[in-house]
Amino acid sequence: MNQSLKQQLHRMFDFTFAALFLVTFVGVYYWYRRPKNFPPGPRGIPFLGVIPLFGKWPERQCNEWKKKYGPVFSMRVLGREEWIVLNDFESINQCLVKQSNKFSGRPFFEALQTLIHGKGLSFLDYGPLWKSQRKFGQKIIRGIGLERKGVDSCVNDEVPFLLESLRATDGKAFDILGILPKSSCNVLCSVFMGKRYEYDDDTLCTLVRLFSDVFHSSFDNFSLQLFIFAPKLMYIYPFSQSYKKLKKLFEDYAEILNRVIAEHEETFDKEHPRDFIDAFLKNMKEGSDKNFHIEQLHMYIRDIFEGGIETTTNTLNWSLICLLHYPEIQTKLREEIREIVGQSGSVKMSHKDDMPYTNAFIEENLRFLTSAPLGFQHKTNQDAEINGYIIPKGTTVTPNIWAVQNDPKYFDEPEKFKPERFIDEKGNFIKSEHVIPFSVGARRCMGEHLARMEVFIFLVSMIQRFEILPDPESKIPVLNDGINGPTFVPYSYKLIFQEI
Ligand code: HEM
């Protein structure tokens, strides 16, 4: 090789080396750079972020990171996107309640937005549209301006049908998911559509399938969780299959709602709105608010069903599993129920204040089996400050509800199921501000009142009339394991209802 060629190769090598060094330096700088005064936290694996580190329990992993980084930390979810996780009650309260005007936005979830087109309620960003729609929904849930029975009657009226279906199991082992979601769905149908359905009615069965089944498939539940962190996965096999399923659910739902709306139109009387749909149509026909239109009505009711069926069913289901694990608690509950309500009397919300142990059991259930462990994601709609850190506008913020409800600072031996923790020495029920399954602040669950009513009335009615027993042929699900996604759901099992 002559001298000049050697020199040329040398120069080329030097140049390549320098370019590589520069690219690596810029890459590392870019990778480590965070906004000024931003909370510290794990960056995870380049491009993949922390997702591969989550394992099955993202909320528990976040609780571990809290020990290293403090209650407010950031984590890189994909590429360079940073999320803020709030891991104790104080920081959640500081952000979602005290600065609710800054922390009540919603991030843009591509998988869902391709289907809901910025309509509904739960995924609306903070602003005038969300405010007016939320105000409207809250009024309806309280029964204001409607010519129909109150929400509590909608729950009470469903009880005989629930009990009848349980009776029909005739002391044989069965899957409670064949019944409970139908009861929960019917309560929502009564409040929002003004009608309930028989338990074998096709419409009811389809609605339950649409809003419940996806959470009970481990893979689909996992995919939905992944789409929140990594939306592009919805286009990639096998996750694209879950997205396709979701899309089909939307189409089936639209078909049912079109039919129900058409029935309302036929008998509509603007002077006498009977339910949510009538009240919505009235606003639509008056035309003073352009945000009341058919697509919005579809997506609003969809959000209600999505928010209300699975969560309430799940809470009741975990309660029943607790009763199987702790028969002595079941006996104690039944004693209190029979003393206050009687052996066959109808359960009323007015009984609740006289039933401290039942209240304590429900509260412990809501604490111990956090339905939505990482809550629902929020977004800052202005620059904000927390614990001396700056959170820029547009940042995704998630409350770790599981971490609060399992924090030894507030709960002695949080890993144990102990309803007594909510009873004082005089035997009174003491509610804890640290039990926050419905979240807190402006965006807290809109159905909390209805859900609490349903859980109390359904549960008490079931324990009053039936002894709830394990199926000797199947295993009772353990309390600290299940399908973990946007909601924490028990594995399928069977149980026995023995009439007493
Ligand atoms: C035990 C049952 C329930 C639990 C544990 C639960 C939990 C939650 C949670 C954690 C949120 C997110 C709050 C936030 O963004 O910080 C939420 C929102 C919501 N829930 Fe529930 N929920 C339950 C029942 C219901 C019911 C029965 C309804 C139907 C009326 C409902 C309707 C909604 C709606 C519409 C939202 C969105 C509110 C908004 O974005 O403004 N939920 N729920």
C-alpha cells in the first residue's frame, strides 16, 4: 500500500471515529436531558423506557421507585416521553385537588381517539366542553330536572332481579360474572336510558359483553394498558388484534345506541324529560349549545358504561371473594344486617349509618383491592409546581392510588385485610380520607355516589339472603393476584349461593 493511500485511510478512520463520538455524545446528552427543575426518576432502557421494567405490577414498581426518588418522580415511558407519578396522598392532594385547574387535563390516547374523535366525557381535555358536559351529567345523576324516580330507586328496583337470578342457581356452583355485570349494567340502563332489560335479553347480554369482557382477557387487558404507554403498538401484531376487537366493540355499541335513541325520539316530550337521553335530546333540539349533538351523546353514554359496569362489578366480585376467604367476617356482617334490616326486609340507604361493620368491610375492600391501581392519567394544562419541581404544561401525570391505599404511613399492616381498622373504640365507623378508589379533585369519578349506593345495596341484599360458599371443585382466587391492567380483576372462579 503506498503512503498516500495509507494517509487517506487514516484520515477516513479519524473522521468516522470523530463523527461516531459526536453522534454518541449528542445522543447521550439528548437522552439524559430533562426540563429544568424536573422531578428525577428512572429512564429505563433507551427507546423502550421503563415499560420492560414494570413486570405485572406497574403500581408496585412505582412504589419501589418512590423509595429511591421520593413521592413525586418522573419516568420515561417510550422514546423521550416523560410521565410524572404521584405516589402519596399529599402530592395527589396538592396536584389534583389544590391545583385542579392546572392538573385536570387528559393526555391524547391515540388508540382511543381514533375511535372517539374527541367526544364523550372521560377522555375530554380540561376546558369549557368538559366543564359543561360534566355539569350536565352530574345533574342527571342527582335526578335534577327529570320526570322519573331517583337513582336510589333504580338500584333498589334491580335487587329482586339480582336475587332471583342467584336463587335460580339452586345451590350449584356458578360464575358470578354471569349475573353481576347484568345487574350493574341494568342500573345504568335505568338511569341513563330509562329502561332495564331481562337478564336473558340480547341487548343486555351484548352491552355486558361490550363493556366487560375485554377486561377479563389477560391479553386484551394487557394490550389496553400498553396502548396507554406505547400507542403505536396498536398497529403491530399481535397487539393490533386487541385494537381490532376494541374497534368492533365500538361498532356493536353504536348499533344498540342508535336503536335506543330512535325509541326515545318516537316518544320524546320536551316538557317531560324522563332520563339522560331525553335531557340530552332536549338540549340538542333547543340548539343553544352546539356541543349537544348525536355523536357526543353516543360517546358520553359509552364513557358512562365503560366507567360504570366493570368497576362496580369488580368491586362486588372482590367483596365476595373476601367473604369466601373470611367466613367469620361473613357471619359478622350477616348478624349486623339482620339486626338492622331484618331477615327479609328491603335494604335502604337510610340503613347505612347504623351499620358500622358493613361500612368498614366495604371501605377495606375498596382500599385493599384497588380497582384502578394507577388511576386514570391526567395532563397539566398549564406549567405547575409541586414539591419545588416544575411540571411543564402538557405533561402526563398519573396518581398511584394503590401506593396511597397501601401506605404504612396511613394504614397499619396495609398488606392485611382488616375491616376493623375503620372502627373506633366506641364501635363507630371512621371513614378515611386516604381511601381514594374514585380518585380526588375536579376529575374524580362522576359515578362515585351511584357506585357506592350499588355496592352497599347489592352486597347487603346478597349477604342477607344467602350463605356464600366456595365451590369445592375450584380454587378461591388469592387476594393479591389477578389480571392487572387498567383495572385489577380476579381470575375466573366459581362459588355457591345457598339460600338461608
Ligand atoms: C366502584 C366503582 C368505581 C370506581 C372504583 C371508579 C373509579 C374511577 C376512577 C379512578 C376514575 C378516574 C378519576 C380521575 O381521572 O382522576 C373514574 C372516572 C370516571 N368514572 Fe368511575 N368508578 C366507579 C364507578 C363508576 C360508575 C358507576 C360510573 C357511571 C355513572 C362511573 C363513571 C365515571 C366517569 C364518567 C369518569 C370520568 C370523569 C371525568 O373524566 O370527568 N364510574 N372512576
